[in-house]
Amino acid sequence: MFAAFIRHLEAERRYSPLTVRNYRRDVERFAAWWSAKQKRPFAPAEVKAEELRAWIVHRSDKGGVSAASMNRELSSLRAYFRFLRREGQLEQEPFAHIPALRTSRRLPSFVPESRMRTVLEGCHDEEQVQAGASSFEEERNDLVILLLYGAGLRLAELIAIDRDHFSADYTTLRVRGKGDKERLVPVLAYVREKIIAHLDTISRLQICNCKEKALFLTNKGERISRSTVYRMVQKRLAEAGVQGKKSPHVLRHSFATHLMNGGADMRAIQELMGHASLRSTQVYTHNSIAQLGEVYAAAHPRSRSRTKTEG
């Protein structure tokens, strides 16, 4: 039934290959642990709630797994046992009385707007473009940064973009997000110009493999990999002097935080981000409040006088 579960995730739930891989790993890890403890092959119908609790303790204490990561693993196991019950393989789920672990809600990391301007300036070097000094990879990487930040995309969503996912005039982008849900994202004018220029470069240099529809390609005409994008984003952010975490997701968080700070409607941000729940979007209000606190501490007369007195 495990193979059927994986097919269910791929065909019915339409999960990404990365998500399916995580589910597979989580279930297989638990099955191996259970088999070792019981000294016999894994039998899902015989799994008891107390064994799941023992698994949580084992992973949390001995494995050093955080509460958030443990909840993700438990979500994979819940999905597997729910599938088995739906298929008539179980009478009841062992997860009935096992709640998720309590986690502290961390504020998402983001690039301050002043620093983000430095990052973007590196993507707007018109003199290099006009002089033909920008290589195919540099031009492609500029567009990667602009779309991750300018459209608030997840890394998987960016990698999956095909050239026909844009509207005819390249003013909107059709994005397939989590749970196979589609959303339309507006494309800013300067990003639209970069897209058109990039497509012209692909055609002029004959980079594209005729069977490959991806927007972002390697020099060999293959779809770009997650690791390539990740490393490039880290390098670009480091070069711009960004402190702290440096990843594609930080650019997505920056997109939402800067919109919130600029007064954008929370529901609109939810739509743009592809969040299923408004609760996921509300975390960016805390970033705004944190930023207001920093401004207050730096600018308020009482705060300044207190600092001088204490110094």
C-alpha cells in the first residue's frame, strides 16, 4: 500500500516531487524504527498511539528534531494512516489523540528596503546591457532575483515557470503553487522588459532545447536546478551586504513585508503570496510592528535622551 500512497500524493494530491520525497522519507524512517523496536516487518494496522508518542520522544530527544520539524514529520505520518483508513486497511487512526507539538512562531527573515535597493541596482545595469557585457547567465540571474522579489515566488514555483505561463503581453504570470492551486501574479513593467530581453537572448544564442519550455535554463538548454538558484541568490545577497539568512525564501518574505510596510491590503498580499489561510499572511504584520519599534527607538526624543543618559 505504500506505493499506492506515493501514487496518491503524485496523481491525486498533485504534490511537488520535493514534497513527495519528504513524505516518503518520513514514513520510511518511522517504519524502519518501528520494525527495529518490534523485531518484525512494519505492520501499519498494529501501530499504537503510545508507539507514536515514543517515536516523537525518540526524534525530539535523541534526534534533536525541532518541534516545527517534528510536526512536519507527523503530518506525513497522519496523511499515510488516513490514506490507509480510506482504503479500508485500518479500522481507526492511531493519531486520534495525538496533538501537534507547540511551537514558537518565528518572524520570517527579510531584507531591509534600503539594502534591497542595493540588490536590485545590480539587476538594472543598463550600461552593461546596452554594451552587451552581460552574459546569458548574468541576465538570467538578474531575472531570477527580480521575479523572486517582484512576484513573491517560492523557489519551486520559480523553477516550474514555463515560457507560456505568461499572458500574451507579459503583464501577468500564471503560477502553480502548493496543492496545485493556481494564481495570477502581476508582472511589474521593468520586470516585463527583462523577461522579453531574456527570451530574445535565448532565441539569439539558440540556447533552448526545442523540447524544453522552461523560462530559466542552463547553458545547455536544460531547466535550471534548485541548487543553482539557491547558490546564486546567496551569492547575490552576500555581495549586496545582506546580513543574516540569505535564500530565495528570504526574497519572498521581503516582498510581503515591504508590501505590508507600504500599506498594502492584507487580503491582497494573501492572494499574491498564494497563502491558503490569512493566518499565514498575518505574520508579516509583526515584521511591520518590529520595524516600527526600530524607527521609534531611533527617532523618538525620549528614546534618544534615555540612551544619552545611560551612556
